Amino acid sequence: MVEIEDRWLSIHEICSHLGVSKDTVYKWIDKHAMPAHRMGRLWKFRKDEVDRWVMAGGASEQGKTTSESATGTNNSE
């Protein structure tokens, strides 16, 4: 049977793909707008969306100022 590349990935699968823990993925969803979709109690992910987000620096702490990190806002506006 041929696996479809375009399928939804589970939390376990995306953690394995990225080499990070579940806690890290949950933090990225909450604090860094990681592309994820809630389906009932479960989070599901599209590999291509997550890969684009990572390549764009979505998980990076750099580029945030200290006040942005502490408050989650950008005070430069």
C-alpha cells in the first residue's frame, strides 16, 4: 500500500519528524503560532505547513526583544 504524503500527522509523528518533545510542540503552538489544527481532543499537522514554518524561523527565539518575550507583544509599533 502506498502511503499518502499529504496526510495529517499526529503529535507523535510531528515530534519524531522535528526531533523535539511533545512539550516543545505544545509550547510552539501556544507561543509561536506553529501551524496546527485541532480535531476534537487531538492536534493534527500538515508536514509541508510545519516545514515552511520552521524554514521561516517560526520556532526561533531570536528576533524577539526581551519585552516581546516577556509580554508576548511588540512595543515598537
